[in-house]
Amino acid sequence: MGAAATLRSRIEFGLRRVPIPALRDIVAKRPASGRNIDALDGVRGLAVLLVIASHTGAFHLRGQGGVGVWLFFCLSAFLLTMPFADRPERATDLPTLRRYFARRVRRIVPAYYLILAVDFVVLGDVELSVLARHVLFLQGDSILWTIPQEVLFYALLPFFAAAHVFVFRRSRPATVLGLAAVAVVASFLLDASVFAMHGNGHWMRFYLGVFATGMAFAYAHASPRLARIAAGPRLNRALGGLGLAILVLLLTTSKYYQLAWFSSVPILRSLAVPMGWAYPGSFAVLCSALIYITLVCEGRWIQRLMSSLVLRALGITSYSLYLWHLVVLDTLMGLGVAPGLPLFAATLGVAYPLSCAIYAFVERPFMQKRS
């Protein structure tokens, strides 16, 4: 065992004995169902870092906050679909579905209602009618626009899982193609004129295409044949390299650069790629591919990077970090902290301990309850 591996083992050993749940769960997290996947905690950490960096203007990442959101959406779709993809009968088992919905409520509602209560009671930023619509997931303002999107997806997921059983006859390849078709059609056609969700003072589209892309990759991951192919040494090495390339692309590309890149390629410009697919459709493919590659590339650099303790630490508390970072950011800006790296470091320095406390006293107690 090398010096780095020995040091890591000692750190992990120490973390298991730390009396702070958010730190202990970096290495000892036990989800309410299934097994914990360390590398995907790291993906969550990366997503919330992109959001905070974009909002603070650090590292020239303005615009990459959207990439962080698409990572969150694709990861939710991928992880929540995996149990249904592995065992299709769960889609028709009522006790399983009751547990699924109960876990979703316990995961989302407590911390979400806490931030609403602080906005309404302490900060006084929310009118009663607006608060009521937020409580019912009918409206999402500021960064909270993502919560109704997630909740609607949670409600729809069992129907897609049932379609795998009854429409596609449990054929994973057929389901992947069907979900890919849903993703394309939704990206092209499902705009706010067809189905609208209210947020940030205007009507927004439901990003079903992004969620469908994550689901498609989950069914692909569940395919034994694809798993054997992806495990081949040469292809696995190539996938690991592709994962690193996708990561660099996501870190250096925002909505604005990506659209400019599309318009600069003659063949794509001549095809007149609609904006609905160019953004966020293509980003959904990249984010979902990164998640898939991170899982299948055992021991490769991309998985080792996503399994780093720092990203996993941020991933454990990513939900509360996401919900509270703007409150912290606005307070710090009011105190005169300069945008850019100073604001990023200060926001993370204050929001992370706060999110650890919320994780310990609000999120974790509800997540550990059994249905």
C-alpha cells in the first residue's frame, strides 16, 4: 500500500469516529434502501460546487450553474430508476411504491420546508399566497425552481417504470430507445406553451427531457450485456478517458458557449438544431454519460476523482448547501465581500458548517426512518 493510500485509510478510519454525522457519513453512510455509491456522492459534490461557483463568479464559471442543475436532475433520474431497472417487478408492487414515495417525501420536504419557514418568518421575503404555492410545490422562485421539477419527476417515475414492464415487455434495450425518444420529443416540443410550471415570476418548461435521459442511462447500466462489454479492458480504459474529457467539457462550457459552439459548426448550423435540444438536451446526455462512466470505470481516474473525500463531503450535504448558499451569499455581499474567489470561499466556509448542522438535525433523522 502506497503512502497516499495509507493516509487515505487513516483519514477514513478517523472519520468513522467523528461525532459529526455529515463527516462520519462520508465513509459510513447507509441509505434507507440499497447500497451507497461513493463516487456518485462525489458527483453531487461537483454539482453543488458548480452552482456555488457560478453564483459567486469564481473561477470564471459564470453560467456553469445550469450544468450543476442538470447534473442534479440526471443523477436523481439515474439513481431513482436503478432499483426499477434492476428489478422490474417493483413497478407493480404497491408496498414498494408506497416506500418509494415515503422516502421521497422524507428526503425533500423537511429541509425544503425549513428554508421556506426561514424566508417567511425570519426574513419576511415571502407573501402568504406565494408561500402557500411553494408549500404545495406549485411555484419555485430563485433556486427553489428546481424543487417542483424534481417532485413532478418523482410522481411520474413509477409510470415510466411500469411502461418498462407493460409496454416494452421488460426489454432494457427497447426501454432505452423509448426513453431516448421521450427525451428528444420533450426537448423539442414540451415547452412552456404545452406544459408550464411557475417560477421566478414567469412560466417555465418542465425539463422532462433531462430526466428521461438520466432514466435511459440507468436502464442501459442495468443491462448485463452492456456491463460485460463496458468491463472489457480496452473499452473500459477508453471510457475512462472519455469520462475525463466530458468532465473538462462540462467545467469549461456553459449555455452561452455551447450555443455559440453549435452555431460555429456549419453542418450543425445547417441542420438548424433547435435550442430545446442544444440546451439543455445535449448537456443532459453529457451529464448522464459522466454518471454512467463513473460507475462502470472501476479504479479509473474518473471514478477515483469522483470518489475523493472532498467531493464526497460536499455531496453528503449538497441538498442543504444548494438550498442555503444564496442566503449566505447575499448576507456576505451585504457585508462587503467581493465577488469571485473571496465570495466563493466565504460562502462555502459559512454554508458548509450550516449545511452540516441541518443535515444532522433535519435531513438525516428523516432519511433514517424506515417505511
